[in-house]
Amino acid sequence: MSACPQDQNIETRLSSITERLGARAPIVQQGSKSIDLSLDRIERFLNQIGNPHLHIPPAIHVAGTNGKGSSIAFLKTAFEHIGSTCHTMTSPHLVRFNERIVLAGDEITDQAFMDILDECEEVNAGEAISYFEMAIAATYLAFSRTHADISLIETGLGGRLDATNVIKSPKATLITAISFDHQDFLGDTLQDIAYEKAGIMKSGAPCVIGAQSEEAINAGVMSVFEKRANDLGVPLLRHGHEWNVEEVDDAFLLMLNGKEYRFPRPSLAGAHQINNAGAVLSLILTIMPDADIEKLGHGIANAQWRGRLQPLPEYGQNVILDGGHNDSAGVALAKQAQHWKEKDGKPLHLIVGMLNRKDPLAFVKPLLPYVSLISTVDIPESEASFTSSELQKIISPHAPCPVQCAASPKEAIKLQSKSMRHLIAGSLYLVGSVLADIENVKPQKNEW
């Protein structure tokens, strides 16, 4: 195996691999589409490296538009509290590539990551493959070589044709809230998007359907899930049917198949996280009906996931960081903003930066009734982001409050009263840049 020079740092070596793979990555251009979604290439390559995806610990596959990362976090800590070790695959990363691959509880090391990528690149021998596909194959290879009890796998884009969707027999699947995102690749209607997400369902493996918005239900997403489940013989556990949750004081109740369970509130903030926790607990109790309820509750109450309504004391009091970036995320944040307003009445300062493939108005509009000031910012070193002035022009005509440009989230906060609450949101890439600033490191690019 001809590895890259050992004196290169991980960012340099990854950039080198990215450049070489990018030059031969399969791309189609149809209108605004620029990704060739297919499983042919990754299945070919996985076969070349010994089909490691067939030799990983039992898998739980998670798809959806919003809540995937939080659900993975809940799954991981809940399983760990009942004594199970977990591999996790998530995307995108926030600061470092290694965040995406966790082996039995520990992020993969730089050296192990690069050694596997080098091995994979040599086996591929220059055939057409995207960087994301090779990275997924490398992840499965890492999973297959390290012992764990469970593999937690988050889709990257969609589900049916996502490169992660080569798992033939998952232990279970979970589909979180469906919303509009990546329409160029997944379709223009919520039913189209639901169809792509439902592609992770596999015969015989139970599938938990997370809480859906009223808009998604009215659009018929449940009929899409039900048809797919009926066609494949998939046991379906739907929010509002087989399972439901109810908030009570400092806890919540989970009703699952006629039984009632009481759990402490999730550690992750926001009313929507109770639904995410309920879906996760429904899944675990379906595949492990004798799991210790108290220990599961401790897991839910101790989950950690950066960039989801995360307090940011490094930037000052009352500063919150969130990666929400689409319409349903805007609705969830608006509910939280309403809660803040009722709690203490502090004026809310929204600091927003977004990728230019997103819809700023769809994200911001639900928040407008609760916002006193909006600051728009660039996402540092991101060619695919709106500039602050572009965002200002898009948002200003619809905002009942001042909309100003700022050099950075930190600068936007410095210019305002300490009595305000500051919400930094609009993109996980913006979240990554803020966290990298706090850690005083340069964020590694999200090439895959």
C-alpha cells in the first residue's frame, strides 16, 4: 500500500485525496442538479474490499429531514447506559472529519482514518467514485474491524439511493420528521421526499416513524410510509398511532403499544426533542423489550449533541447556537422562541448565515414574530453560502424588525445590549465555524 507522506497533517492529506477523487467523481448536470445518486459504484467498491458492510455490528439506520443527529445522540447514550457499545456514522461534521466516525465510543484517530482511506484509494485504482462514497466504504471497513454491539448509521442525502443504504438487514430503521430540503435531488413534494427517505426500510426490520408536521401529514407522507411498509412486510411504529408522548411536569410519558412509560426530560433543549426521544425509546423497546427503563431514562437525560440549542457561554450570557436551516427547523425554533418570551421576555436577536442552496425566508418566517433584531453574516470560507448582504436583501422586505449585516456572530453580539438573547442559526456549517473559533482551530472542510 502506498500511503501518503506521514509528515502531512490530516487536512493536507484529506485535501489531496479530495482533489484527486473530485477530478473523477461521477457528476450529472440536469438543470440545477449536480450529484449522480446511485448505489452501483459503492456496491462495486465494497465488493472489491470484501463487503465490510455485511460484517458490521447490527445496524440501526436513520433517515429524515430534521432530527437525525439528535436521534443518533439519544440512541448512542441510551444504548450505552444499558451496557451496549456503539459505532456511529454521522454527517456533516462540525469542526473535524473524525466526528463522523465513532468506533465503540471513541472518534477515529487521524492515523487510523488516513490509513483506511489510503487503503481504499489504492484498491479503487482510479475507477469512478465520489469522495462521499469512498468515505462511507472506509467507515464500514472501520466498523467491521472494531468490536461493538450496535452500529448507528445516519443517511447523508435522502435514503433510497444514499451511499449508506447498502445495509441489507438492519436491526431497525428510524425516519424522523420530513420537510422540504434538497428538492433538486429528492423531489419537489413532501410525498416525493418521503418516498426517498422510506427507501431505508428493509423487509422484517421494524421502522419507527417520528412525529411529522401537520403540513407533512396533510401532504400524505404517512401513506407513503405505510405503502412501503406493507410492500416489504415491515412492522411500522407511527407517532400518534403505535406510539405517542405527553409532557408531564419535569418528565414525559411514552405510550407504546398500549403500555405507558415515564422518562425524565431529554437533555437536549426544545419541545421537539421530546418527540425525538420518544421515537428513539420506541425503537429500543421494540427490539429490546426487556431493556432497563431507568437506565434508558438516564441515557436520554444525558445525551449530548453539539449545535442543537447549545448554550454558548464563550460568547456571553444568553447566547444559543443551533444548526437549524429549513422551514420545519424554523418552526421548531419559533416554538422555543415563544417559550423564551413567555419565560423572561428578553428581546431575541437572530444571527443568521445560510448556504445558498437553502431558502432563507422559509427558515426565518416562523421566527419573525419573536425577533427584535436580525443580523446576517457570511459563513467563513464557504463558497456555497449567501453573503451577509444577500441575506439582508432577501429577509429585509419581510421582517418587522431591523435587519443588519455583521462581520461575524461574535461581532454582532458585541454590538448589542447584554439584556438580549442571541440565537445563532441557519446552517451547521455556521455552527462549525463558531465552534472552531471557540476552539481556536481551523474547521476542516465538508467535502463529503
